[in-house]
Amino acid sequence: MTEGVLPEEAGPAAEPAAGARRPRRADAAPAAGGPRPRRSDATRAAILRAARDRFATDGYDRATIRAIAADAQIDPSMVIRYYGSKEELFATAAEFDLRLPDLSDVPADRLGVVLVSYFFTRWEGDSSLPALLRTACTNPSGAERVREIFADQLGTAVARVVADPAQAPRRAGLVASQLLGVALTRYVLRLPPMVDIPPADLIDWLSPTIQRYLRAPAGTA
Amino acid sequence: MTEGVLPEEAGPAAEPAAGARRPRRADAAPAAGGPRPRRSDATRAAILRAARDRFATDGYDRATIRAIAADAQIDPSMVIRYYGSKEELFATAAEFDLRLPDLSDVPADRLGVVLVSYFFTRWEGDSSLPALLRTACTNPSGAERVREIFADQLGTAVARVVADPAQAPRRAGLVASQLLGVALTRYVLRLPPMVDIPPADLIDWLSPTIQRYLRAPAGTA
DNA sequence: AGCGGAAGTCAACAAGCGTTGGCATATCGT
DNA sequence: ACGATATGCCAACGCTTGTTGACTTCCGCT
């Protein structure tokens, strides 16, 4: 279900967490020029993929290391060896980029529809945001992660398109409340009416809301 | 933190779950006239209160029966004795009533502000909705409970005030997406901008959104 | 070829979980 | 006052969890 989502999906594989006891080799390899790919990269990637899937469908607590390892068809101990602990594995798995488009050359009156359309092309068929949401609801570091993502990524994107910079965080928060609300009801809770609405209709309904949160004059009631 | 919220808060105490092995006494008491209060009602209520608190802050998995029992200052086995199992305890604890006001005599152009204002007076200082949300994110029966609540309670309330009955579920879903989105970002994830906005400002921002979801003509973009 | 280290397997640990049954105490009907 | 019954505590069960260490297998290098 989880598809290519993360920056390093099939890349040179994620770095192991800081605390992980790793075979010492760092000084033997040339410092510059990038780390030579290791033989275990495929396994690392498989673990990460399985972890995202499990965290997505089960949440942090119910997603067991044993289940993740079984999905990746390796031993549970390998998960610890490569990622240090369950908490660090989650931190790595939950790392993601909204990859918001550059909104600065979008006409001001089309910001809503562009942002909403983008979020749907990003979310439909990609389970990583629901995954993060699911775990953020019960796991403190998951919640912290969501706060970071929306402060850093959505916050800065919104800051570039609002009229009054001082209003940016508030407007970004409102946008997040509606967009995460849709993600929650459609992908996590699966409220039937929200699941049934075609994306195109949803875009029509939501765009004016986001447009208003972004661009409406400050005192609008 | 959790305050008087549930219908039976200090009432004659919740009925134990069906499967719970209860001392057999039913035939000794008069069938009609209501069950005489039992001596253990205080304990039952304490368990339920502690359970709501724990489920609210920790979610289903992290909220352990032992912790709940410790909060209620009784033995873990009592929780099972009175509520049958953890799952049944949760089912009882998560039972709640939105207690939506009657919207049928509200002027059509004020539905948004009335509904939003009501939800804030209901949620601020009441942790039971965040509790439900937190558990619904990872627990299947929690999610089912939210679906029921919003289909039955919000769904029917909305159905009475929309123009075209066929559009009612969709409009209710949109309303839920925004209101639950606020609950999620403000109370569960605690995104700083959403936490900081005073309720009055939030009402000003959200009311037009809800108003539009409820009353805007069908094809509005 | 042979050695070093990485990759992977296996069994086990300590801790925590929900749940159970037995046993002591308190309360109430008679 | 006595027996019945409700109430509560204690200790333990079977199980699952994250995590660890020892052991074997495989690959790459000199």
C-alpha cells in the first residue's frame, strides 16, 4: 500500500540512528566522495518500507518489531541492529517531506485551489500522512514530528503568500486544521461520506475554505 | 482533567458489560422499579473516571488496566470484575453524547456561528472528545465509535437544516472534517498556532466555513 | 587460500501486559 | 447472631513485547 514517498526511498538508504551500535568502518573509508553502498542496503530499505506500512495501519504501539521484521522477511534482531531501537526506527520512518510546490508565482486568487489540488494528488494512494497522523495521536514524539513538519514546511510556504507576515502562523494553523481534518476523516477514521466524495468534488468544496484562510482580510467574520 | 461529561457521570452507575461475570442477584431483586444502588457504585464510577482520563491522555494501547486501577486506587482485578475486559471498559468509557442543540429554530444564516460556538463551549475544558479521537486513530472499535457518533448525531442534526436531504451526509461529512480537524490540531496535536488562537477568534474564522458547508448551493466552487 | 568483518539466525532475557482464581474482609437480610 | 453475599486484595498464569548476546554463514580483500 505504501508507495515511493520518502526522499531516500530507493536511494543510498537511511543513515542508522545515532545510538545504533554499528560496525566501525568509518575511518577505513575515504571521508569524502559519499559512503560506498553497503551490501545490507536492500535489507535496510525493506525494514523501512515494512515499518512505514505497519506504523501506518497499526499505529506506534500495535506495530511490533516482530511484525515489521516478518514483513521484511528478516530477523527482529536486525531491526534493532540497524536502527537502534523502535523509537529511533519510528523517527526515521516518520521523517518525511510534504514537498509543497512553490506558491509564490501562483495568482493570489488561485492559491486555495492549487494548494488543495496538490494535497490530494499527494495523499491519494500515499499512506504516509495517515500513518504519521495515526501515530501522532498517541505517541508524543509523533505529535512533535507533526508540529515540526507543519511549522517548518507549511508554515514557511504560507508565510510567503500571506499579506501580513504576522498573520502567517495563524493562517497556516487554520489551513492545517482543515487539511488534516480531511486526512483524518477520509483516510484514518474513514467516515463514509468523506470517503465517498470524489476528489474533484472535495477540491471544489475545500478550495474556498483554504483560499479564505490564506487571503481573507484579517477581521473577516 | 476530565470533567463531568457523560450522561451517567454521577448517576446510578454504568451497567457492567454483558460478558462480565457478575454476582448473581438479579432474580432476588424486584424486576421493576429500577435497580437499587449498590455499595460498589463509587468504585465503579472511580474506575470509569480514571479510565476516561487514561484513555484520553495515553490512547487505548498505552492506557493499561494497571494504571487505571492505580488511579482509581483499587486492584486491577476489580476493573475486570466490573467491566469484563479492557475492550468492554473502553466501549463503556467512550460512550458519549455530543448533545447537539436543536438547530431547527436557528435562522438559516446563523447556523454556522451557532454550531461552531456550541462546539467550543462543549470542548474547551472537556477532554472526552480528544480522548475519543486519540483512541480512534489506532483502535478499530474506537474509529467505529466515532463513525457512529457522527453519522447518528451530527448526521441527523445536519439533515434537519440542509435544503436537499440527499446532500445531508456529504455536508455533515464536510462539517465533521473541519470540526474534527480543529479538535485534532488544537487538543490532540497541539499545533502552537491553533492552541494560541482565542476561541472567539476561532469562531469568527470557522463559522463562515461551516455555514458554507451547511447552506451553500450544491455546485458552489 | 585464508583471513576479517559484515550479514544474518537463534534462543533467550527481563519486563509488562490482560486476565484468573483463591482468600480475606465487610455488609446486609433474617 | 449467623449465614450469605458482595467487595476487595494478593499472587500468579500465560503471553507478548523490546532488546541482547552468542553463534554461523557469506562476501571481499590481500
